[in-house]
Amino acid sequence: MDQTELTIERLSLHADGVAHGPAGTVHVAMALPGEVASGDIVEGRIAVPRIVTPSDRRVKAPCPHYRACGGCVLQHASDDFVAGWKASVVETALAARGIAASVSRVETSPLHSRRRATLAGRRTKKGTLVGFHARASDTLVEVPDCLILRPELLAALPALHEATAMGGSRKGEIAFALTLSEAGIEMAAKGGKEIEPALFTQLADLARRHDLARLSWNDETVAARRPAQQSFGTAKVTPPPGAFLQATASGEAALVDFVRGAVGKAARVADLFAGCGTFALPLAANAEVHAVEGDATMLTALDRGWREAQGLKRVTHEVRDLFRRPLLPDELDRHDAIVIDPPRAGAEAQVREICASKTRTLAYVSCNPVTFARDAQLLIAAGFALRDLIVVDQFRWSAHVELAARFTRG
């Protein structure tokens, strides 16, 4: 081990401070650019630094769990700094591809607004532990006073402890995906014991006692006491257990508003990687929409939500793996605008087909600035112009960066 003073030059994509030490690059946890930090360097990292010279952008972390919990990595930085850094992550990724662009605004979700989170549960000699993992560790940190989660999720922690005691093992962890629906809390647990009649009965009783809307265990629905509905525009959708949902209501609203503005008055829209209809159903208020998604259960939920809603234009859907079978130019050309919201891998194959089509308007929502920049380079080479670019920070104080962009050509 070696202890020395280092000056932080920048933040990494994981929000660690980056400095250059005697043996090369050193990552420094909880440090900010311009600060001087010291500590033991272990395998190129200072995990617990002493800040010798603090930045004027450093603030006191508001959460009592901050130094132990790995859920947040930037509470030591001012809100203005965090917003600026997330914008710079996007701009730097684009610049690396030769694209000069500026983020026009950053929409940050407020405290206590996360309606979806995955916590871990583990049995111990003394009982149970439920919480988030510590930084770069298997250690679980309980977070009863978390500043990020909705109060309703925090109120469900006793149910997670009970479920861990019922179905957990000393050798593994249970992943509890909690989602706040309009009917209450949904719990989707994976990694616990195989379900058998006695455990099924115990879990069903747990759902009743804690008033859960829905409980599933290793992909098997144990209790569906009320439809775990979400509102997408005027439609009410009941997603399958554990299905993807934008992390905060305010973040979702910002993305939907941006996408609506991007497609404008388009009469026919294709929504690719459509999920359960986050964009497709609000857009159907003014346009016919064709929703394409690889998960059939999500599209079933979308279709039912559309059929039960009033006043929406026609929404068709198609189950299709867009990585292996992207929509081809002649299929894309049936639409006036395209919306695309791929996973972290981006959508290179689909974007190449968009480039070869006659598409003139594209709204691109991304959770990975690096793959977005790769796809943006292809689009610009095909004649598209990047007209607007925003960051939507639903994962406050984390290193996660989400964005939305509008492209047009012709």
C-alpha cells in the first residue's frame, strides 16, 4: 500500500475522482475535480480518502447512510455540479465521435420520488438484512431513512424482512424489485427458495397483511389482490410483474413531453422498444402508433390498456427482436416519425436501417451516452441533424445518465 497526496483532475463515468499517481491512474472515491486527496492506494484506488483541500462545490452529504451505502455516489457534490457533470458526460461522449452538441437543460427528479427500486435481502445468524449494497462490496446496508425512495417503498421494508426470513437462504440473496403502482406496492422477488405449497401460503398471507397490490416469487405470481396499474397518458396499463418502468413520475413526464414535441404533428408514429406503452399510449392521443417490442407480455399489457381507454387513435403492435430483426426501410417509411428507446446496448442495427430509410423525424431516448453517441454518429453521417438534447436525471446522486434527443433531416 502507498499513501500520497493527489490532485483530482476529473470524474470517471462511475463518478470516482481520477488522478495520476506515481504508478499511473488512481481512482478516488467521493472526490471532486480540483481537490487534493490522500489515502492508501490499493489496486489503483483510494476507497476511503482524506480530502486535504476541498472543492467549493463540495457539500455535506444529507443522507446518514451515504458513506456506507452504494446507492448514491455524488451526495458530496452540489446539485449544480451534479447537473453540469451529467450534461458534460453526454457532451463528451458525443465529442469523442466528432459531434459538437450542447445539452439544453437538465431535468432532475426531486427527493423522495423514486417509485421503482431493487433492494437485496439476506438471512443472517441474528435475523435478516435488507438494503442496498455498499460501494464495490457484497455488504448490505440498511437504508430506513433513504432520501431517494418514495415513502411508500420505505414503508414496505418490513414486508421485505419477513419475505427474506420466509424464503431466503444463508448462502444467497433475494432481489426485491419494488414498484409503486396506482393500486399500491408491487413486490417481484427473485433468488429465493423454490416455491412450494407452504411457502406459497406464507407469501400470500404476507401480501394480505402488508396490503401489497401484487407479489411474485421467482416469476410465479403468488398474489394479485388489485391490478398494479400505471397511467400512460389516458390509458391504464397493468404491466407484467417486475416490468420496466421509468424510475420517477416526474422523469417520465419530462421524457414524454420531449418526445411529443419531437414528433410534432406526425400522423403515423413507430415506437421501437416500446415496452408497455410509456410513449406509444400518450402519443396515440394525436397519432396512429405502431409499437414494436421483443417482450410479448409487455405488448399484451399495452394492447389491453389501449383497448380499454377512450378517445385514442389506433395502436397496433408487433413482437420483434429489434437487435436481430430491425424494421427495414420499407416498413419504417410507412410512418411520419420514429421514437426509439433502446436498452443500454443502444440500437446500432436498427439505426442503420433508419439511416437507409426516408425517415425525417426521430426522437431518441437513451440510458447510455456512449452507445447513444455511436448511434448519433451514424445518423448524422446519413444526413440527420441533432436539433435538441436534454438530460433527464431520474437517478439523483448516481452516476447514471439518461437523455433524450431530437433528430431531423431533409
